[in-house]
Amino acid sequence: MAISKDDREILDNVGSSTWKGVADRLNRTGICTEFDVSFLSKDFIRRVERSVKVRLRKQGYQGRALIYIETNVGGVNGYAFYSVESLSRRDAQHHLEASIRSRDS
């Protein structure tokens, strides 16, 4: 499904250094949460998830499948992208939950 012109403009306005930072973090650690790199809102990413993944690949993400997850801990929402070759879904979920707890304290 094609994304809207407005959504494409939002993606285009994210600096290449931000895209590269997310891709580099994914390559190094296998996961990048919204708390690691100031990025896009989860509501926006839900709409354009595939386009985000394409851009991360163009900016250097080298792993296989890239998965997007969300969770809520104590009323605080968070999201992450993780590499399936680096982490299991369970490990990625635990990492995201720990990141949310550390931001909430």
C-alpha cells in the first residue's frame, strides 16, 4: 500500500543522520527503542511501518527481518524495532519493557 504524500514528507524530513543512527544501533545491538533515538511517534510508524523498514535498509541496516513491537508498562507506551537474528521476540519485549521502566523512574 502506498503512503500518502503527507506521510512521505514527514519521512523525508527525518535527517539522514537519524536514519543512520537507528540502522547502526540495530546492526550493533539488534534493537532500537524510541528511547534510544528520538524518532517518530508510534501512531505514525503504525501507518508507514514498511516504508520505515525500507529507509532503514537504505541507511545501512544489514540484518534479515526487522520487527516492530509496542508495549505499555504502567501507563507508559513504548516501541522498538528489533532484528530477528539478534533477539527473540521475548527478549526484545523484555528489553523494551526495561527501557520504559528506566524512562518512567
